[in-house]
Amino acid sequence: MRDIVITLIVFGSLPYILSKPYIGVLVWSWLGYMNPHRLAWGFAYDMPFAQIVAVTLFISLAFNREVKRIPVTGLTVLWGLFLGWMCLSTLQAVYPDGAQTMLVKVFKIQLIIWITMMVMVNRQRIELLLWVIVVSIGYFSIKGGVFTLVTGGAFRVWGPTGSYVEGNNELALATLMVLPLMWYLRGVNTNKWVRHGLLLSIVLSAVSAFGSHSRGALLAGLSMAFFLWLKGVSGMRKIVAGIAIVGSIALLAAFMPDSWHERMGTIQTYEEDASAMGRINSWLFAYNVANDRFLGAGFEPWSPEMFAIYMPSSKTAHAAHSIYFSVLGEHGWGGLILFLLILWIAWRTASGIIREVKGNSDMEWLAQLARMLQVSLVAYCTGGAFLSLSYYDLPWHIISLIVIGKVIAQKSKPEFNPSFVKS
């Protein structure tokens, strides 16, 4: 039955995608973040729904008469350079077949995200995309929160099979990145039941992140909570919100079992933990590779043979388990610098949006969105230090929304000159 329902939804959306390309971005995002076909057990499980939707979207873009432009900003230029750098590193990859396969996968994701910047050009479409992301990740985080409460936190919460966030650590980070988006939607919504539902979703999602038993998620969650308090509330509500956040964290920590506390305690004794030391060995491996190879080793260099050359003291080969060292090992120092610049300028661009719309009551929603996108980036940059999610859709979608927000902020100014964006 699930197979039939999912198939009907996807194929039923195709005529709408042909008439309105932005619907294609919404459906593709739902498939990418929620992986609903992986919740079925029959013919839909391996159906190429994302490819079908993508092809329909490309056809729609070709024939739809709506003006579509790629914003040309310092951020998108750097972004384009980073994509080009990945192509160069793939040309000289140590394992060319695997690198080319990974490059294609990355570029498929990037292509849709660049299309996002072309078609999600107003508040309504942006918020529809946010709802798709929140519902897709929230399906697992809310369910995970309930599961954690019912089981007393004794078991880990896992993500959708076959996705970037299948692992407990990865789902926890995606959950923390989505929490600020839930907060934004709650802030701009006037329906009390929607607001209550989103508040409950935020609480259960936070419980789910704890239930992942992820040490990286704990650090990312603390960072995210601080910046959410800093940017998400104002005035006297800051005091109440601060007490609520600190109290909730303490209550959750007290609720979790001894096994959770023992695992979190290994943060201070990382040198005695095999998993932590494996990460450090991988980071040293990436550092050595980048020093030896200008363009890095290309995608997927984490093999025993490569470790024998660049980290012979390590008994096992591990993936980087870090967005930073993953890029460093695969694309060299140049790739890492571009990656860091993109994150930094994305933050600065969001800050610029907040300044540009200050005092414009009609654009207050955009200032709130920019703040919450920054909070999501904080979660990603903190938790991502311990996970290989450099190419995951969500952070790049967040950056694309910052670019779109910049365009909308510029258009809201009386002196706006449309020549600053080019097709």
C-alpha cells in the first residue's frame, strides 16, 4: 500500500511540476530529505523517483516563461569556483572511478540547489521549501523523540535508510540544523495550533538529538541552543527563554541513562576511545595528503593502501568524519580555503540581510529567517567537525536561501538596481 501511495504522489505531481518548476524543487527535496520510498517494502523501494522528478523539472525550466536568473554575488562566485576545484581534483584523483561516481552524485545535488536559487524567489516559495525540509527531517526526529522517551533513552535514534543521514550521528546533526527552521516557522505563523505543534516538534526533536547518543551532537546542540537564544528571542523574553533552555538541557541530561553519560564522558578522555582516535588518525591522514598533493587525492581516498602511505601508524583506515578534513584530504588546501570562505561569507551575507531590512516592517520576516539560517550554520559548522557531511544537501540549501534572501533584501530597497543579478 505504501508503494502505491508514494508512486501516486510522485507521478501525480509531475503535471504540476511541468507548469511550475518550483514544485519540482519541493518534490525533489521531499524525496531527498525524507526518502519516503525507503519506507516502503515493494517496487517503490528502488524506483528512481528523484531522477524522474529532476528530468520533469528540467523540461519545465526549458518551457516555462517565468524569468529565471542565477544571482551573481561574491558568494555564488566562490561557490562556483569550489565546484570547479572539485572537478580538477577529480581529474587527478587517486581512485578515478570512485571519484567520478562521487562527483556525479555531488553535482546532481548541486544542480537542484542552484535551480533552487533560480525559482524559489519569494517568501511563499521559501516557506514552502522550509516546510518540506522541516516535515521531512521532522518525521524522523519527532518519531525519534517519542522513541527516546518511551525507551528511556536506552537505544539510539537512526535516520532513513540509504540517505546521507542514515547514521545516528548524521540524523542528530540534521535535526539540530532543522530546529532553527522550525523556530522561524513558528515565529511567523499566526495559527495557534500550528505554533503549538511546532513547539512540540522542537521539544521532541531536541530529545531525539539527545537520543542519538552522539557526542558531536551534544557539542553542536549546546552551540545551537546558545545562538538560538542569542538570535531567536529578544527583550525580557531572553531571560525566560534562557532559563527554559538551560532547564530543558539539564532535565534531558538527567533523564538519559548511564550509558549515555558514560559515552558523553569520553569527550574528556578521547585518547582512550578507539572511535575518537580513529577520527584523529584520519585528520592527520588528510593533513599529510594535502601537504603532498596540491589538489588533494580526489573523492573517496580513504583506503588502507593510502593510509599505509600517508598515515602508516594507523592500524585501520577511516573516513574523515569531519566536513573540514574531508574537504582537505579530497581537495587539498585550496579546496578547504574555498569551502571555509563560502561558510564565512554566507554568515556575513546573512548579517548583511539583517542590516539591510532593519526598520522595514514588511521585511521583518526576512531578518528572522536570516538569523535562523545563521543558527543552522552554527549547528552544521560545530557538529560537522566530527562528521563527513561536506556534500549533504541541507547546508547547501541553507546557503542558497541566504543568497535568495540577499536578492530579496536588495529588491526591497528603493534604490534597487536589477542589473546586479545576471542570467
